[in-house]
Amino acid sequence: MGKTGQTGSEVATGRFRDATEVVAAGLRLLEDRLAVESEYRDALLDSLLAAFDGSRPGVPAKVVFDRLDERHARRVELELSRVVSGGTSWMDQGNSAKSGDPL
């Protein structure tokens, strides 16, 4: 089997005795990388679980959606009052295409 590519150049420079050493070094690097990635995933998972298991009490979904509905209703009411009073709509404030057509 001939020495080609990166393996051959690593052997040619004298860094490694043969292709087997090059492959073994590559496998060690791969194992190290996989170990680091595994540690990172474990740390990320621990952080996520800690965030969800925090001491803060949860808010029931009904309360969250009720708040969102109220907020949306207030924003719609504000937008309508701006338009009715001759003010500018959010679409007139740089949020539409230059031709005047909606995006």
C-alpha cells in the first residue's frame, strides 16, 4: 500500500515512522474530541435540567395564555386607536416595502 495524501506527508517529514502511527494518532484525536463533546453534552443537559427544576414555581399554562391574550388585545386596541386618530400604523413605520405593498 502506497503512502499518499496527509498520511504520506506526515511519514515523509519524519513525524511518524509509518502510516500505522499516523492512523493511531488520528484515532486518539478522534477519541479525545468525542470525549470532550460528550462532556459538553452532559454539562448542557445538566444546565437545562437545572433550569427546568429550579426553585421558581411554575406558572399554569392557562395563566400564561390569559396574559398573552390580554397583552395582544391591548396592542390591537392601541394600534386601532392610532389608525383611527390619523396616526401612523406600524406598517407605515418602515415595516412595508418601499413600493407601499405589504411584505
